Amino acid sequence: MATGATGRLSRRLAALLAVLAGAVGCGRPGPQALVEGADVCDHCHMTMVERRFGGELVSVTGKVTPFDDVGCLAIALVEIDSARIHSLWVSDFLEPDSLLAVERMVFLRTDSVRTPMGYGIVAVRPGARADSLATALDATRLAWSDVTEWAREASGR
């Protein structure tokens, strides 16, 4: 009798764990940590060398697509159906271990920083540190809409 009760309890526990695992798998799509030396840019096909320049596109299906340069992400968007995009993320140039939504960032365009593909665009959190960096780099401040406009022009679209 103990074996039957234990078996039923085990089956119920397994079923509960399966339901919980399914619920976790169906969560909101989001970014994944960029991996230097492993992730490959979807646009230029270069291996990620420095996370601080990178970004990601998360599709509505949850697929995460890495980019090694903010410029690569912006140019790739010109060719992607916006209905397929759930969210866009970029690394903070000053704190590259974090990915933040493009809407929350300030973008700096400068010739003082060599980005992987030479676009010279970096993302930083708005605030005093961004202001100081912009001054130090003699950079032009951009909103994400400015970056995507630049990408349309750069790609001839």
C-alpha cells in the first residue's frame, strides 16, 4: 500500500513539475547574456569580441539573435519585418554585463571609439556618466530613432 501511495505521489509531483516547467518556458521573451568568443553576429557574421558594443533582437517567438555592433543591429532592422520583433536590447558601453532595452538608452556617435564594424555608435544609460562620456569622446548624442534613421540611410533604404 505504501508503494502505491508513493507511486501516485511521485506521478503527481512529476505532473506538477511538468506544468511548472511549461509555464516557465512560456514566459515573456527576453535577452540572453552575450558570450564573447562564442556568439556570432547575425549581420556581419563576426564572432563577438567585446560585449560592450553588442546588442540583441528578441523575436515574438522568443528567438534571441546576437549582434556584435549596435550598428549591425540597427542596419539588420531595415530588412526585418517589425511584426516579428518582440524587443531590442543593447549592452551598456560602461557596464557591459547588462543588456537594456534600446528605449532606455542614449546612443553616442563618435570617431574616438573603434567599434567592431567601425560604426562608432555606443549605448549608455542616460545621466551624468553618459554626459561625461559624450564630452570626453566628443560624441553626438542620439536617440534610438536617430540610430535607425542613420541605418536606413547607411543601407540605402
